[in-house]
Amino acid sequence: MNNTWRANLAITGADGLPEVAKAGNVVRSSTSARLSMRLPPNVDPNVATKALIQKLTTDVPYNAKITIDGDHKGQGFCMKTPETWVSEAIDSSAVAFFDG
């Protein structure tokens, strides 16, 4: 379920952050982060984008300025039910690998 039908937000990159060993409670002039959100197959990417932007830009603490660049959207993927022979091959391979 977690790998297919539930959304997942990940930070895939960041700039402006100090190394963990040197990090402290300070105000930085800027911090940039690249986020990636995996969508469930039945979620409209346009609706999800609007919701994410709304969440990131509403009630921003400390008068921080939020800038959102990029607009790469894609529909989640859901594979159709495989043919019986494919399911049986996957199942028997899994049994042979994990039990064998």
C-alpha cells in the first residue's frame, strides 16, 4: 500500500543548509529545497499541485518568502491485473527465492 496507493513527499535536494556537525539554531539568508511527491494513481496531479502550493504558502512562519519554481506533474501509475500465467510465474519465483 505504501509503495502504490499512498502519497509520499521526499526532499531530494537542498542548498543553504550547514553540515549536520556544524548546524545550529541560526537564521539563514536563504534555503532551497527540491521536493518530490509520489501520487496515488487516482489523484489528479493538478489538484495535488494546487493543494501542495496552498499548504507551503499559507501561514508561513517568520515572514519567510516562499518561491516555487518548476511545475513537473505526472499521473500516478497503476498496473492492470496481470495475466494468470504472469502472476503464477511471479509467485513461484518468489517462493523459490525466499524459501529456497
